[in-house]
Amino acid sequence: MCGIIGLYDKEASWAAYRSLLAIQHRGQNAAGILTLNSKFYLKTGNGLVTEVFNGFPLDGLKGDLAIGHVRYPTSGDNPLGESQPFFLQYPHGLGLAHNGNLTNYLELKRELRAKERTLQTTSDTEVLLNVFADELLKSDPITSLEGTMNKVEGSYSSVILLGQDGGKVIAFRDPHGIRPLVIGEKDTENGKEYMACSESVGLDVTGYELIRDVRPGEMVTIKRGGIEFDQIMEPKPAHCCFEYVYISRPDSIIEGKSVYDVRFKLGENIDFSKDVDVVIPVPDTSRTAALGFALKNNLPYREGLIKNRYIGRTFIMPCQKYREEAVIEKLNVIRKEVSGKRIALVDDSIVRGTTSRRLVTLLRKYGAKEVHFISSCPPITNPCYYGIDMSVKDELVASKGIGDIEGKIGADSVTYQTIEGLVRAIGMPRSKLCLACLNGEYPTNLSCSNAECLSRNRELERRNMKI
Ligand code: SF4
């Protein structure tokens, strides 16, 4: 998962910077902005948005068209060389920022190399850019994107900044619309300005009004003072349910659904019958679900775990070692709320089990009498190949069943959300959701060899990063 933006705005670099700050939770590994007036200007780097642009004069990124990116790596083994947007001089000058994961990028890479295209990184984003650039040599942007979509598989919500005809931003989503992407507009004295962003919070902070989501398989072209919509591929929606559970900000609206409302309902939907004294959320993502759960069950809600805000999200850290260390440093306990209590501990999910086990251990250390673990997400039993870093099945604690899950994380009991409860909370037909990590039904073409390759590759990349 990453965050992307693309916009036409008289203050493009400033608006891009502020929007990237709003979606920083989608990736903390690297950030970048590419702008265009009559020339391209690019600034990328490793770290948080504020670190990358610290002391950097934003007015040096000239122009009124821009794309930007915050990165969280799910492919690629070089954290220092793969910050986005990627840029090619030819044809026309074009840059691309991508959120998702191409499942056939290794095959495509071989094809591109056979055409003597030079690829400098191990990133699937560079592959996507080169496939599009290759098509653009033969045709117009619409036909080129259609050609690209016919070749690439997997998930891709992306933005392209294209120098052709004075410049334009192209925003598009794969035919399943797996990762989110919304469009907004703003009335100014110079006419309308437009922005595409991974989440609606990026529009809110810059004064844009949400128009709607980019449709699955759709291409949206943002030009100076205008916007065009072209349906390139037949939509086959399969929106990622994990965006609602964990990834997106609660103040975002995705596919017309408030993430806050969904999380509240996730809490309400959990069937629970143990006697407990208090409900404690794992901050921050689980607060809303814990509140819904506590109110539904007439239980007191207390903040028993306090988070150090200056340590990043543990789940999106690129390796287990970083995640484990960060959990220890990130959370501290309010002893009075925990000691001697039977606790219902609500977390958004149990992925590898490491974080959950450490949380339970921490609460017991501070005197908790019982810890009943509640996951607002159903058991995660299958890998994700679409841009969430859980592509290695053996790492998932529930991949072989949840028979001894209590023992594995050290809790007195574990209660999971059901898939039905999750679908009901999102309020969308089940057929329009990707639930593959919960039920193994992948919405895209995914050959066994591709899936195995992706898992093996990710393990190797982590080893190359010594993580
Ligand atoms: S497999 Fe799971 S995490 Fe991945 S896109 Fe589908 S629902 Fe989201």
C-alpha cells in the first residue's frame, strides 16, 4: 500500500505537499513530487514527507500540474533507490506514481528487457511506467492505457504526469478497483482545479470537494481547467476490505462509505459472550471498533494503552524485526485501567500474531487478570498479492487454522469478526469486495507460478534488505 496524488492547481507543489501529509499513514518509507510547467521538476527521497521536503523550497517545484507519492514497499529490494514518482524523458516526458502491486511484473520485466528497455530498479512501478511508455510510442494516451491494462495484472491505482500537448495528469484504476482513488474539484477565481488522491482526506485538507471515486477500469484526465472521464475496461469491482478495517483514515470516504461508520459497525457486529470488566482498544486504528463494541455490549470503554505518536505504524514497517522493536517502544500501559481487570482487548486484526502476543504479555505484566482478544477483522488465512505486505503465507498466524490461536498469542480467548459481519459493516454487496486474504478467492488472474514467485521474491527482497 502506498498513497498517490495527481492535480491541476495554481499552487501545485504546495497542495501536493499538504495532501501527501494527509495520506502519510499509507507509507512512511519514501516520498516524492513531480511537477510540470514547460519543464519537469522532481524531488524524491527517503523518509516522511516532512523529512524529504525539510528545508527544500517547494516553489522550486514549478508548475500547475503535479503528481506525488508516499511509499510503503511491497516489492523491490532497494529502499534507497525506489522512491516515486518514476520519470522517463521519452516519449513526451512522463512520470508515474503507483499504489498496488502488479502480479505479473516479473514476466513483463522479461518482455521489456527483450525490447532493450533499460530497467534500473526491481520495482513493479518502473515496469508499469515502461509498459505505458512503450504503448505511447504507437498511440494516443487512451489507446495506450487500454493496451497497458490488457497487459498488466494485479492492482494499480495510479497517476501519470504526461508532458504531451502542454501537459496533463492521468489517473486510473485497475478493472477491479482494488486500491482506492478519488477525484475532487475546487472553484477558484481562475476557474476549476482538480485533484486525484488515494483518500478523500487528501482533498479535505486542500479545500477540494469530493466528486466521486475513480471507477474500476476508468481513466480520468485532468487538464488545465478541465476534466475528462473515459471508461477503458469493463468494471469488475473487488474493493479491498482491508482498506476499511485498517489501512485508510477513519475520516476518509471510500466508495461512498465512511470508514469511521464501517469500523463502528465492525465493533457492534462482534458476537461476544465472556464476562469482562472493561473494553480497551489498541490505539489508534481500533478505537472506533472498540467504541462500537463497548456501547453495543454496555461495557465501560477505557484507554489502557497509550501510544507514542512519533513512532510509525508497525504493520507497514517493511520487516518483522522493525515491527517487533517498534511495538515495544510504541505502547505504554495505564496501570490503573489494567491491573486486576478482565479485559476485552480490541484490535483491528491479527496478522502475524507477534504484535498481538506482545500486547497480551504487556497487559499481563501490568496485572491484567484476564485478556480476551477481539479482532474486528476475520482470520487472515491467505496471502495478499495486491499491495499489502502479507504475501508470505507461512508468516500468517491463522494460515493453518485458528485452532490454537489463544495459545499462540497467549490470550484467555480470541474472538474474530465473521466474514458476513465484515461485509454487513461495509454495506456493499459481497461480490464487489476483495476478501481474498480471508477466503482465498482472488479476483484477478493469478497463476500458481506467479503467486509462488511473488512470495519467494518478497522473501528474497527482505533478505537482500537484511530484514
Ligand atoms: S487480499 Fe486482502 S488485503 Fe489484499 S487486496 Fe484483497 S482484501 Fe485487501
